[in-house]
Amino acid sequence: MELQTLTQFFMWSSILNGSILILWTGLFMFAPNLVYRLQSFWFPIPREKFTVVMYSFLGVFKLLFIIFNITPYLALLIIAG
């Protein structure tokens, strides 16, 4: 696989996953009651636990995003440049 193809793959992967992270964080920050009502409809969970779980998932997703999207993309940019 060519270096430019890999660079473009990680660029678009970073854009898409970054958009998901921003959307998820925005919904959790600005409409937490809506998110809680939607999720508690399927999974009955106390509000305090829900907040901890959502915050933990956001942290894990952010770390995985940095490790598996941003870092390889930056490394490919360094190699190509």
C-alpha cells in the first residue's frame, strides 16, 4: 500500500472519528437529559451511574482516537515530509 493512500485513510478516519467525538461530547454537555432519557428507555440505570459511564466511555474513546487515528496520521505526515 502506498504512503499517500495510508495518509489519506488516516486523515479521513481522524476526521470521521473526531466528528463523532465532538458530536457525542456536545450532546452529553448540552443535552444530557435527552441522552439520559433515550438511553434509560432501553437500559434502566440510575442517573449518577449513567453520568460516570458516559464520562468513562468518552475518555476511552478519546484515548483510542488519539492512539489509533491521530498518532499514525502524524507519523505518516512526518515520514512523507
